[in-house]
Amino acid sequence: MSTPNPQFDEIAFALIDGDEAQVDLTCPKCRQGRLIFSFTVRELPDQFGFFLVCPRCKMWRHYSLISQPKNFHESKILPEFQRLEDEAVKAARAALGKPAQPG
């Protein structure tokens, strides 16, 4: 994870549960990149993830969510981020000696 940036977190929280229409997706770190984001599903019904990334300066965050976000919709899941989430969950379950979840 990159250096903490409270503005980055504020943007993420607005995209997760706030007023998306009011969010400026300009990266607060480099001020030149346009942020991309993706929800992910960790385990249904109530475990979700959220990625927020600046492709220009490579700043990124991942958030683990314990309930379905207000702004969640399947159309906001980007396949490449869902794959990352799935791989991380699988590795964590293996490290803890838990069986893989049916996919």
C-alpha cells in the first residue's frame, strides 16, 4: 500500500456509500491521473471489497467491507480487480487452513 492520503480515503468513502455524483475522480496525490474504482465480492451475502487506483502515479487502496455498500452494483465490478480479490481470499484461506469457498 502507498503512503496514507486522507483525501484518497474521503473519495473512496464517498464512492462506497456517499453521493457519487459529487466525487471528483482526479487523483489527490499527483493531481493528473483519473482514479478508477471497482467493487468486489469476497463472500456473499455480506463481505465485499473496494479498490481505488490511480493508474498514473500508482497510488492505490483496498478496503474490506463488512456489509453491502450503498452504491454497490454488479456493473461496478471490474473483472481484473475481482480476480485480485479472489486470489487474495484463496491465499488467505489456504494460509489459515480453511477449505476453499465454492466458486
